[in-house]
Amino acid sequence: MSSSQIRALLAAPDLEQANQKAVLFLNSRLSSYDHLEALDAAFHESKISDAELASNLASSSSAVDALIAKAKSSVHSHVETAQNLSLLRHSLTDELVDLIDGLLSSISSEPGSSTLLEDIEKLHRNLGDLQGVKGYAQVIKHTLELSESSILQIESLPASASISLSSVSQYQALQAFISSVTDACSSVEDGAGKQNLSLVNFLKRTHDNTWMKIKKNLSTPLLDAAEKLQWPMSVNYANASTDQRTAFERAFLRLLQLQKVSETINASPLEFRSEKGGIYPLEAMTHPVALRFKYHFEGTRQTNRPDKPEWYFTHILNVAHDQRAFLENIIQALLNSAGYDNINAWREFTRLLLPILTNKLRRTVPSLLPHPSLLAHTIYQALQFDAALKEEGFKTDGDTPESWTGLSEIILGKKEWFDAWLDGEKRFADKQYHEIISAADAWHIADDEPDNEVIGSDIKSTNSARRMKALIDQITERYSPLPNFLHRTRFLLSTQMPLLEHYLSRLTSSLDAYETLSSALVRAVPGALGVTLGVKEDHSSGVNVDTGKFTSGVEGVQRLCKALLSLNFIEAAMKGWGEDLFFLELWTEIKQRPALRALAQANSALPSSVNYGDDESQDTIFESLITRYEKIARRSEDIIVQQVCAEIESSLKAHLSATTSPHPGSSSNTEDDYTLSQTLVAPIALFSSHLTYMRATLPQQDLTSLYRRIASRLAEHLLQRQILYRGSFTSAEGKIIHAECSLWVETCRVTLLQAFGGSQSRVEAPWSRLIEAGVLVDVNGEIREKVVSATFGGMDEEEWEDVMTKVVGSSELTREEVGRILRRRESSH
């Protein structure tokens, strides 16, 4: 019986439930009045049932009390048993702790004597270690015994015996043993990853060292025989005795036979592919060369100088060159007879010499990094060495002479070393640039003749421009031998392009300063530029500003012409460089290679076509800079024209004011009574001085361009001010005007006729409108009537131009302008 049932039975009776059950019982038994008679019987039955239930309750209560007493007794018994068991557990735990303490290692417990179990475990470990050491020692012993027997087997062979597989049977046994041990010792895993056992590495080293000793054993007779032939000096094989030649050839062929065996049994596959490995006899013959190199260039002798790398490069180059005939005739025949006819003896020997220089460079270059000049000299000598070998036809197997990267790649291929060299070259170039532009004669016109082969014309220049071109050429010469286009591109972008941009900025700033000094604002603001302290003309102290000496007269134009010459000279030089094969090839590679194109796209000095990789574009690598130089050159020409014309026009003001203003009584002069105004002398003289200077300074093309622009502007100014837009003038004044116009032209003719090759038309062309106007103001009589009739009559334009050409000599003025001139003369009568 469950506890819930027991609790339900022990609970107090529910009166309400009992009443409901009684009502239900009575309703079921006494459903009508007729059934009341059975009420007594039912009541009687109930009393009997109640008595039975009371009896049962009494008996149940007594039984429950007995069970409760029994349960309490059983619980007390179990509690006592649990307490006894707990005590027993604690005692067992204490005993177990004591037993564990007795078995713990003395290393991890308190200091004390070791336990028996620990001693047994220690001895067991020592036994295992000793067994492992014994196994290692036995493997090593057997390996060394096989190694020694392999060497002794070779040493015991007669000098005349050939080398075959049977000659290296002991070495083959060594190979098999090492292979079996290597297979048994599988790779182990540790915290650093998968690694080979040290024993395996030792066996491999023993394997390689044994073969090297075998090679050395067979190389000794070859070196002895070669020494008798004066090796490594130049060998005269024909003068050697038969015995000497026989001994040399036998030793040489024995080493080749050993190499054949090596290839069969795979004795040294890694070494054969390394830069030091190669044909065994040729490899042995490089040893005396290496010893001599070490004696001269790796010790304390005077020949070992860091500033003379050309000495050791030349030494190796001479060895390769001096022995070429011997190698190509004698050694090549021996190689062919042994089945190595695919090997070029001279190239193979030269390749085996290169590690001598490689090791020298790797040891030397780190000490040269703090000395840019020595580092640059070493790299330059390495490039020359590579070029000399390529010129001799050297190449590695499967390559062409052009594809061999050379010894210079040992330095240039290491980013830190190349960056150090590039930085040193850039600093040197910057220093040279600042010395060029800061020199006292930097902006003097160069007296020597330009390099017409490069420039292609009679372009004059300043000393700074000439030296800038020489500096750029020098930089090109230094990096043009570089085999890697990435290195060439970095040199171009970091050294040459910035120099050309700096020089352009320098000239641009000089033009800016010139315009600032010559501006009216600066003249009106004392103290801005050209400030000096002194006493003014009115004897008052103050600040004097003298900007005129910088910008006025021939001296001012001289500064502009020097800038123009410098710009044109560098521009022409860049055009020549752009067509040079070196820069054409570099530009093509930049546009075709994504890596170079990405490097170049960040540089604004290169043309925009590099952004699209346009191989069809006809621009050159300097096209963008050429455009910028042209723009500044045109600006300097504009300033020259503006400066010269402004000065002459300013000087003409007094003359024009005097000749164009009305003067009472002037009409009384006869037509033959006139003189040139003295106010015209100064403008003519100034104009003549400018032309004289430009003729002596500027080349033909620039002189012609500037003369046309200046003369055209002055002619138009004189035409407008002196003839077209003035008051009326008399015939005598017309003669004066004509004479003055002719004087301007004559001044130009006297100054420039010889410079233009005697071509009078080239001198007079810019003045044609003024010349025609001067003739018109001075015509009289029938000629004048004919011009008037043609101009104001009903003649068509073409006929009028023909009349003007026949009568006046030209027809540059418009019909309206001719009419205006004629009216000015008519109004004077």
C-alpha cells in the first residue's frame, strides 16, 4: 500500500460526502411512499454494518500501531549500520592514502628516499635507453665501417683500372644500409611538426661525405697531372710530354667514369643539380683557381680591397678566357669520348667558377651597404662582368646568353641590397642636381657645341641644361645594363623622372618670379621684392624697390631667353631619349607587363596611355614631360613677346604723342623739308638691341618664331596708332610716316638679314601691312588717283587687289583700311 493511500485512510471522515452518499442511498432504496416500510429494515442493516466497521477499525488500529513500532525499530537498526559503514569507509580511505603515499615518486613528493617502485621504473628506463644507445652505436659503427671500406676500395684500385659499378660495391652496400635504416626510422611528430631523426640526418651526411671523399681520392691524381701541365696557368698541351698527357687524360676519364657510376646508382642527385656541382673533373680543376682566389682576395693582402672589385672580377674573367682554347680543344674531346658531348666544356668550367664570385659577393656586400659609392661601384663591375661573359657567349644549360641573369642578380635580386643601391644613387643624383642649379655659371649660355647627334639641331643651351642632360645620360648609362625590367623601371621613376620634374619646376618658378617682379602691382608695393634700404632722391629715408633691373631691357629678356633655351634643350633631349632603343624597349615592357604598369600608373610623369596598356599608341616614355616642357617653353615665349613689345610700346608713347597731336603752323613746311623725330631714336635703339641679343643667343627656329610675333605686334601697333586711328596728316607728314615705317623694317633688315640666310622676304613678312600703309600715306599724283579710283570706285574685290599689288606692291590691308588711310590724306588738303 502506498503512502498516499495510508494518508487517505488515516484522514478524518468527510461529513458532507457521507451525507451525500446517505441521500443517494435513500433515494435509490426509497423511491416512493410505498417503500417506507423498508426503512426500518434498512436502518437495522446499517446498525449492523456500523458495528462491523467499528470492530474492523479497532483491529486495524491495533495492527497499525504494531507495524509502526516495528518500522521504528528497523530504522534505528539501519541508521546504526550506516554509521558503522561510514566509519569503515574513512578508515579505508586513510589506509588507501597511506598506500598511495608509499608508491609516489620522490621527484614529485617531499624530499626523501626513493621508493622501490620508483627505483624499478628508473632502472627499467635506463635499460631501455642503453638498449637504444646500443642500437644507435651499432648503426653508426656499421655505417662508418661501410664508409671506410668504400673509400679503401677506391684507394686500393690500380691507377690504370677503370671505374665501374664493382668498384663501388662497398658504397652500394652503404647506400642500401642507410636506405633500410631510413625506412625503419619513420618521421616523428613533435611540437615543431614532422621532423627526421638525428640519426637519419647523420647517415645522410655520412653518405654524402663518403662520396665526396671518393671524388677527392680520384681528383688528386688529376690535380697532380694538371699541375705538371702548369694548371691553372695557361696550358700549352702540345709541349707536354706523352706521359704527362696520358696521366692527365687517364685521371680525367676516371673521374668521368665515376660520374657515370654516380648517375647510375644516384649517388649525389642534389649536389649534381646545385650551383657547385657539375662535371667531376672540371669541378676538381676549379679547386686550384679557388685557392689562388682565396689567397689574393680573401686574406689580408693588398689585392683584397673593397674599392677594387674589378680586380677579382677580372681575375676570374681572365681565367675563363685564358683556358678557353685548352677547354674547347682538349677537354671537349675528352668529354665527347666519354659520352658527354652535350656538355660545352668552356661553359661548364666557367659556370663552376661563378660560385667563387658568388660567395665573395655574399660576404662582401653587407659591409658595403653603409658606403653607397663602393656598393654602386661593385654593382657596376658585376654588371660589366656579366656583359663580358655574355659577349663571350656564356650561357647556362637550356638558356641563351640574353636570358642568363648574371652575377649581378646576387645583389640586385635581394630587395634590401637593391633598395640601398637605389637610395644611394638617388641621393647622389639629387646632390649633383643641386650643384648644377646652384653653380655660379648655371644660367650662362654654354659656349661649347651641343651634342648634335642626340639633339639633332643647332639648339643652344645654358650650362645647367647641358649638365642636366649629361646627368640624365650618366644615370641611364649606370642602370641600362640591368637585366631586370622591374629594376630599370624603378630607377627611371625614382631617379630620372623626379630630376626632370624638379628642373621644370625650377624654370617654372623663375618665370613666376619674373612675372611677379614685372607686374604693376609689385612696382606699386615697395618692399615686396628687390628691397634695399637707402635714401630717396628727395633726401628722405625709406625703402627703395628696384625691380626694373631684373625685368627691363635686354637684361630682363636675357633671363627669359635663358629659360627658353634650357626648356627647349631638355625637351629636344627627351625627344631623342624617347626614340632611343633602350627607352623604347622599356616603355613597351611597362605597357605590356601588369606589374610594371601598376608601378608606373602611380607616377604622373608618364603618359596616360600606360593606364590602358595601349600598345598601339605612338607616344614615347617621356611624352608627358615633353608636353609639359613645351607648355612652359611657349609660356616663356609669350612673356618674351609681351616684355619686348611692352617696353618698345612704352618707349613709343612720347614719339606717338608728338607726331599724332595737331601742331599749328606745321602745314607751312614744304614737302621736301622734313626730318625724323628724335623721340623715335630710343624705341628703334631698344628694338635693335633686343633683336641683336636674340640673334646672338637664340637658335634659328626660336629666333624666327619670336621675331615674327614681336614684329607683327609692333607693326600692328604702329599701324593702328600712327596711321589708322590718328587725325589727318599732310603730304609732308605722310613722307615722315613712310620714312619711319621704312626705318623699322631697315633696322630689322640690318640686324637679321644675315641670320635669315639673306632672305629679305623673311625679314619683311611681319611688316607687310605697315609697309603697305607707309607707301599709301606717301603716294601722290597719278598713282594716288589710281588707288583712290580703285578703292572708292565700283571695282570688284579681286580687281582691286590686282591694282593694289601692281601699284603699291602688296595687298595685305583690307579695302576699308585703305579707304580710311586715303581719307586721312584727303582731309589734309
